[in-house]
Amino acid sequence: MIEELREHTVDGRLTSEEFEQRLDAVYQAKTRAELDVLRADLPVSTTAARRAQLERKSRLRGRIVQEAGGAAFASAVCVAIWFATGAHGHFWPIWVIVFAFLPLVRDSWRLLGPGSDLDVVEARLQARHERRLRRERYRGRRHLPPSL
């Protein structure tokens, strides 16, 4: 918050008096709402926008890591089955591995690569999440006892 106020002062949106008054109010603030009031009449600073983007990237990265854990577990189970059955012939778990990790690699590149597109990554993650929820609801309905 203080960096934002300092940025607005350097850009000429606040005088040094206004900066000092708001700085005192920042130190006296007890809630986030009190801090939001102090910047309500100011445009969004580049510092705040950068921080919001980093928080969003971090949240999306966490979701991708969570999905990667699920994909790694499924892949490990398939490899264990392949080993348990004698590990003969073609390494068929590669297909599970490829299809489980391909969407994650694509989304990771979109998130962390050059020209990252957070909206696309978030939309794809949300679509996969909603598909999982629909599958769970469908499976839950199939196992319900018949109604009288």
C-alpha cells in the first residue's frame, strides 16, 4: 500500500501533504476496508496491478501442480501394473502418461512461457474442474438406491 501511495506521489497524483496524511492513515488502519478507502479516488497503480497478476499466476500454478500430482499418481499406478504383469511387450503406460500430462504441459507453457495468457489457462483449468464435478455427480446418481 505504501509503495502504491509513493508511486502516486511520484506521478503527481498526490501532493506531499496528501501522501503524509494517507501514510498516517495507513499505519492507523485496522481493516482492509480502511485501506481501500485510502486509494478509492486513485487509479490502479502499476505496483498493485503487478502484485495482482503475480498472485493470480501463483494461484494458477498451484492448481496446475495439483492436477500434475493426480496425473503422476495415475501414471505411477499404470507403470506399477505394467511391472506387476511382467513388464513384457510394449510400454503401454506411456499413453496414459502422455494423455495425462499433455494438457498440463500446454497450460504450464501458456502460464509460464513468453506472452503468458492467464485467462486461457484459467478457463481451461475451470473447464476441467467442471467436467470432473459433472462426472462425480453422474456417478453419484447412478449409485443411489431406487426411490420408492
